[in-house]
Amino acid sequence: PAEKRVYLFVEAEAATTTSKFPKGEFFYSKDWVVGRVLDAAAKSLQIQNTNNASTDERDKLRVFHVEGGRLLEFNEKVGTSLASGNTIVLLRGVGPAVPDLIEC
């Protein structure tokens, strides 16, 4: 339904990603989590997504919220983290949204 949509600008960061389409405008459900948006956006931009196949952080895609100035967690709800008109950038190999302080 239209009232559940969040309209976003989605870009693929050129230095770490080769995509057939470098950017696009898409809408997603407010009820989706960021990980699902990542999967859909990567498919729409035709970016190779190896997040489920690789354990190496350098291979993984992450979602950067431009207006929020931060990486989003895969389990965050779209409706609470993003608003229509926002821009997200798909980045590869930037590490987790929050560093694991136990590993440091």
C-alpha cells in the first residue's frame, strides 16, 4: 500500500562496487528491515551481493544512510531509520555498523 512506502535514492559507491546501474530511485515497505532493502537494492542496481555466502567483511555490502551519517544495522526497521527522500549508499568492505569492542 502507498501509505507504507518509503521512497529512497539508492547509489552504488564506485570505488568498491561495480554495478550496471550506479544509482536509482526506489520504494520499499516501512515494515522491511534494512537487510531486506539491501538485498532488493543490490538486485535492482545489479550489484553482486555475497553477504550470505562470505564470512570476509571485505566482501560484504553495507548500507550507509547519508542524512543520518551512519551505517545502518541489517535488523533496523526501514520506517524508523529512513524517511522518504533520503539517500542510501551501498558500500562494500567497510566493516560492521558498530565495531565489536570485545575483539579490539
